[in-house]
Amino acid sequence: MSPTEAIAGKACSRKTFETKMVADACKVDQGEAKKAMKAFLKTAKKKESGLDCQSCHSKLAPSYPLKDGALEHFKKLGGE
């Protein structure tokens, strides 16, 4: 493998998405989805301090299940 070839990351475990941001990121891999969420979280913290991954997710890897109301909270903070 040449240095310019990409190594595919782990695919997202979720196959249906309720947000455009995560759906687009998961077209690449789980790592890209994580980067997208961290970037969103950085922006969202400007509106609501104290947020972290577990503010919305009941567990993390591999499936990242959402807590009740998490999707609505995401949208309220500007997520799409």
C-alpha cells in the first residue's frame, strides 16, 4: 500500500440517520462522524456550557445510543 492510499476506518454501526451531519460523516467512517460531532459540540458549548458526549448519548462506542430528547436538544443547538 502506498502512503497516499487511505486506510478505511470502522464503519458507523447505525444504518439510519436522523441528522444530515451524521449521515454525511458516516459516508466516510465512524472516525469522521466522531470528528463532526466534536466540532458541533465545540460550537454548541458557546450556547450551553458544560456539554459533553454523554449529555446526549447514554453510552458511547460502538453504537452511541441517544438519550430521550437528545435529537431535539441537538436541533435546538443548531444541529441539522
